[in-house]
Amino acid sequence: MVERMCISCRVRLEKRTLKRIVKNKEGVIQVDITHKLEGRGAYVCSDVCLAKCIKTRQLNRTFKREVPVEIYKELENAWQK
């Protein structure tokens, strides 16, 4: 069982239960629904943590760059699916 840590609440959970956001070598940030894209990944565990992540702009600190608002919206949409 592979575990990853939620960037918001810092709880370790099974990888497949988390939503993944990735920054590739070119610096493009996107939601990774397949969990297979190459690059630096960050994980969010729940809609509560997602709301906290959006409010505090946690992805900006995680990826050390400005994350477009569209990525946060795409992540919200992916969570609802």
C-alpha cells in the first residue's frame, strides 16, 4: 500500500484516495486524475482540505510559484466527480 501526505492537513492516506496536482519539468501545473503524470506531485485528501488549500493558496508554497486560479477551479471540479 502506497501512502502519500495531504498538503493541507498533513495526514498520510492511501495514494489512490487522494487527488493529485503535478508540476512538470516545463513548470506547467495541472490536475492529474490518472496519478501517472511525471513531475513534482502534491496531494489533497478531502473537500475540507481542498477548501483550506484554496483559501491559504497552499499550492503556491508547495510548488514555489504562482498557481493559476484555473488550477484551483479544475481541482474543485475533479473532486466533485
